[in-house]
Amino acid sequence: MIRSSRSTQRLTGTIFRHSITSRKRSILPQKIMGRTRTKSKLQRQVPPKTSATESSGSSSSPSTTPSISALISKAQSIIEQCDYDLASQFIRRILQKSPKNAEAREMLGVVQLETGLVQEARETFETLVPPHPDAPSTPKYTSHLHLAQLSDEDPHLALRHYQSALDILTAQNKGKERAVGSNSDPDLDADVKGTIVRVLISMVEIWMDPSYDLCFDPAAEQTCERLIRLALETDENNVEALQTLASVRLSQQRPDEARECVERAWNGWKDLDLDDPKVPSIPARLSLVKLFLELSLFNPALITLQGIMASDDQEVEAWYLEGWAFYLMAELAHDSPNGKLEGEGLTWEELAKDARDCLETCKNLHVAQEHADGPILEHVNELIGSLEAKGVRPTPDDERDDGGWEDVEADSEDDDEDVEMS
């Protein structure tokens, strides 16, 4: 099911000038080590001859006692299933056998994070990096990334951990490049480069974050330029790097260059199927939409949002941004001489009605999901209040089918089944 509003159906792509800088940041820091990435960062292969008894963790005799590697593999698979209590039992068992096992300690830190034990997780990860005496001789970059993201109150400390992770990753990448003729996995090489780019972007975002004093540092602009240049040298077509560069160009009051960056980022994947692995993640696409709106590029913003909603029509931020887009367009139409969107023929009333409907949906989803982003709900209520004061009412539920949802399989020959949307 995809949403197709009256305005979206008719919009063709005129460029306008408006800014949402005062409302929301263009790009929020991307979490490199979130739950969805635990598998790729921590998973280890079970030895080929591991028996089913070993994998289950049971033991009836010394010869069938699970090996450390088997227990690690089992604990990792349980973490992937989000059964953190059971995973803790396996991890504790590993640490009883091998108290300094780095993989087990890192998994313990992940479990502690996922169960809300933030301080305990920080202390666990600190044992995995110098100068702690129990740190492995060759620390893993993932431990530094965890600590970087647990250092929100100290941007300098976060930057040091990101730099340490970057040094480790860069050394790995150079080692692969020197191994001419090796049987290196291209996918793994791409993953290393992708992680390098994300680390560099995270460092840029710390420097740009207005909640830190770093953004006022005289070296901030030059540092961000250097970090982004390194990111694009690592992967010249990386979408997130291009979007970050666009954000920097906007902060420098260079909108034309920012527009070139976002269009280049979008052109790299806009014609791909939504299930293509080259299509950026939903958070990355939402960040792109914010940039589109800051540059008043409404048509690509709405197209991108339509793709996001085709994948997840419960995405609160997507509904918020669509409502905000229509609201901005309605303002432009209202201020035009004939009360219509220039070059489109869309009236202020039509755009305002679509804005109200999207914002109402966003509000309902936000409340139902107990969404954590309070500022979104605050702004939505503000916009709804503004529309209400102008006499714009939400479309009644029994009338929304005319301009609301369309079944992507509407051409099916089976006319006996109706699709119901709540």
C-alpha cells in the first residue's frame, strides 16, 4: 500500500525558496553501533565441526563440553533474537572460563546497553581499550565506537574514540589494499570503507552540533572540510557523505553547492527498486528529505517520502516531514497573487488540507507508538493549531479514500476483495 495524496499526484517539481533550519537539524548523528548492526560487528564463525550438543550449550561429559567459540556463537545468535537475559547467562559462562575474553566482554557491553545499564556498559567497554590493563593487545574499533556514542556529554572524548576507531579501520583498509592478489571479500572491503565514512561523518556532526561549543571553534570549518574530503576520497559516491557536505554548504550559506550535493546523492539511487541494497536506509533518506525541504526542493522530497512510506507507512517522521512540506507549499500558494502554487495550479486550500491530514496522521502515530521525539509532536501541534486558526479542518475518515490510499495491486482482476485501511 502506498499513499498518494491529491497534491502529490499533481506536483511536477517547481523549485521554491524556504528554510526549516530553525525547526530541526538537517542531519542527526547516525548511530554506527545500533542494534541492527550488532550481528555484523560481533558475529564469529562457529568451528566447522562443532556438534549440535556444543551449540546448545549442554554438556554430559568433558568431551562434549562446549568450546569458548561455540558459546560465543550461541550467545551472539541469542543477542540477535533480542533475548538478553538468556544471552547474559551464556556470556557469564564464557567469562567464568575465560575472564579476559574480549569478544565476551564486548557482547556483555552490548547486552548491558540494550537493557538500559548504560553506566555498566561504559565501564565494560572501557576495559577493552587502553590504558586499561585488561585491554587486548590489539583493540577492536567497535569498542571505541561504543564508547564514542556513550560520550555525548564530552564531545572531545567522543572525537578521541572516533579517531582511535578510524585509525584502526584505516590500517585495516590499507592492509587489504597492499594485499595484491589476495582473496579478500569485496563485500567486506566495502563494509570497512562504509564504516570509515560513517565514522568521519559522525565526527563532522559533532563539530557541527550547536549544542557543543566546538561549532564556534575557529578550526571547526576547516576540520569539517578535511573530514568530508577524506570521506569522499574513501567513497566518492557515498550518499551520507554527500548529504553531510550539503549540510555544511548550507551552514556556509552556499545553497547552490548544497543543491548540487543533494541532487548528486539522490541521482545515485532514485531510479532503483526500493528493495535494492543500494537504496539508503530510511534514516538516511529522511535526512535527505530535510535537506530537500531546506532547499525548497519539494518534488524530490515528496517522491522520497512516498518511497519511505511504501516501505513503512507507520514511520512517524515521514508523516511529519510530508505534512511540513505541504504546509510550506501552502504558505507559498497563499502568498501568491492568485492563491495557487506557481506553475502547479494547486490552491492554498488543497495544500493546506493535505498538510492537515498528514499532520493528524503523524500525531496519532506518535501517540500510539509513544514516540521518543518530543519536538516532532510539539511542532506538529503548533502547525495543526495554525491550520485550525485558518479554518483548515481534517478530512473526515469516510472521505479520505478519494485522496488518500491506493492499493498498489488495484489492477488485479479479483474485484471481490476490498482492501480496508483504518
